Amino acid sequence: MSKQKFVRSEDDVMVAGVIAGLAHYFSQDPLLFRVAAIAFLLITGIFPGLIIYLIAWLMVPRKPRYNYDVE
């Protein structure tokens, strides 16, 4: 069984892929996580949630792209 890692999504991106990556990590619909993130931003007054998102954007690695095209 392979160990799943939390990475930013490259396929389902709205801003940086952090929320979609989190949704994929928990095997859920990204829309559900996006709605929860927006609700969190509105409830906390935008600033704390925005700082958390920016930190996650910087800290969470992108999903590696594999290029098998060999010339």
C-alpha cells in the first residue's frame, strides 16, 4: 500500500491548488473544501485565512509532473 502525500494539485487549480490538493488527500470533492475555505475566510475576517493559505502555498510541494516523452 502506497503512502499518500499532501501535495498541491496541478489538475484542479483555482488559485494555487492548495485546497484541491487537500481535497484529493482526503478523497473528497474539491468544491466542498472550497466552500468550507470561503466560509472560513468570511468568518475569520479574511486576513488569518489568507495568511494560512499563503503559507500553505509556499510550504506544500507541487504534485510532480512526469514527462515520459523521450526523443
